[in-house]
Amino acid sequence: MSYYRYALAFPQENSAERSIRSMTPLDRELKNYPYYTYRYYTSEKDDAPNCHVISLGHECSWPGKTISRLVNRFIVHYVVRGAGTFCGTPVQKGQLFFTHPYEEYNITTDDKDPMEFYYIGIAGPGTENIMRNAGFFSVPKIHECRFIEKISSLFYEPLCKPHTDSDTDFYLMSFFLRLMSLHKNSNIQSTDTPKDEAFFYYKQALIFIQEYLLDGITPKDVAEYLHISPSYLRVIFSKYCKYSLRELLIRKRLECAANHLTFHQCTVTQAAALIGYDDYTLFSKIFKKYMGVSPQTYKNSHHNISIIQKNITVTPVNGESKEKSPSETAESTAEYSD
């Protein structure tokens, strides 16, 4: 059985934010900013979907406000107005930025021209492959969105016209796939995307890794597949990837194990065997090093997330729907450690 909740918060402000708003210059631009958030919430499904839309939203935060998060999903943000920073890097209208699961990040809105953005959060073992096919992993995390003018109208229907529980899951997934299709068709690439031979080998290596990750491949196997020397392959990965190839293989296998612990109800022993670890102790040690918690703690924490999300209640307040339980509880239960 699946559980879905729809929430609309308007406005979102505490006493400090009300004070800031009272001091905000009453010029036309700032008066036109609607400080609110629309958001869908969907629970982890009991039948363990391969890809699942977790959240969908539209946010306009206060000038200079910082949002810090650590979540268990990919999140793509589309900036339709204003400016700000993403992990310290400037972003502005017309750009998008995205995050990886269990990657801590922060968003800060500009003091004079606060950022307005739409976002979609997706989780599940199949998500990474869909986003890779759409071109996300061959471009920087911040880049221009060539169809930004369509974003507001695209998000309007799912955000402003709630759907019945019976079709919400398929409806939101179809919306996500439509977005990915737009990305793929627009061939999103920055002007400085590498075009040389080394980058070609890098992309081919990623495809090979994706296909044979669970077959126990090593950096030597990747080099042999590409018909290049292991030393040249190391140079390529030092140029285009923040991890060495060996570390990338470890991280991707652990991500696969983590997904199976979360979505497929695997035991820790089964997850370890899936990625080639016969030694339970060694698997636990490596898992904790990269994921920040032990495999069993990770599994238990995600079981609790499911319980929390299934018990979210929505009650009408002044004719609007407002979420009464903590919406961000599930977003900070896992710690990340390099």
C-alpha cells in the first residue's frame, strides 16, 4: 500500500522573518515576491519502486536566507527568478543545479534579489541511470537550462491541482520522465564541455562501469575494455572526476547496497554479497567509512523514515492545507562522511 500527502504552506515566516519583511523596501520587485512553498510529499512505497518521486515544490525564500539539507535523493532545482548561491557558487535566473543522494548542501538567496525556484526530488535504484541518459552527469552541477521559460507552466498543474491517491504515483513519475525527456532533447551541455579523446574515454568508462558494476570489475578491467593503459586511465579520472577510479567503484557499489537495504528489504548480509563482500565485518567497516553509519543503522533509519512519512497528517487551516508534522525530519537522519 502507498501513502501520499499534499501540503500547501502560505506564508512561511517566523517572528524574525516577519520583522525582516516589515523592513523590506516596498519597491515593486520585492512586493511581487510571493513568500510561500507548495510541496507534494509521497512516502516510500511498500512494493519497492525502481524510481520514485519523493518531493515536488516551488519555493521563494526570504532575502539572504540559507537552507541547509542532507537528503536521501537526487534533487533538481530550476531557478526562474532572482539569484543566490549553491554551496557557495553563484546561481541566477535561467540556471539549474542538482544534488546527489546523501550529499550535504546549502542554498542561500540573494539579499536584494532573492531566488525563486522549482524543484523535484527523486530516489530509487533506477534514478541514476535515467538522469545519466538525460545528460546530467556529463555537465556541471550548475548550468544553463535551455527550456527555463517552460518550467513555471510545467510545474503549475502538479503543484496547484492535487490528484487522487490512486494516480499520484504514476502521475508524478510521468511528470519526472517528461522533464528528463526535455533535458535529453535539448542536449544540455555547457560550452566548455570537453570534446577531446580523453573525455570520450571517460564517458565510455562510466558506461562500462554502469553495465558491469556488480561483476567484480577492477580499474584494470576498465582499461582493457578501453584498450588504454591503466596509467592513462588514472590520468583521465584525475582530470574529469573528483574520485579515483578505484574509489568510484567502491562508492557506486556501496550506493547499490544502500539502495537494496532501503528499497528491496535486503538483509545486511545479502547486500554485502550483492556487491562482492563475503566478509560481513569488512563490508560494515567500509560502509560506515563512506556512508557515515553502519549498514544496520542505515537500514533501520530508513525504516523509520517510512513510518514517519506514512503518519504525516494534513489539516485545513483558514481554508488552506497546512502540514502539521515536521516535514524535514526525514531529511536529516543519515550522516555522510568522506
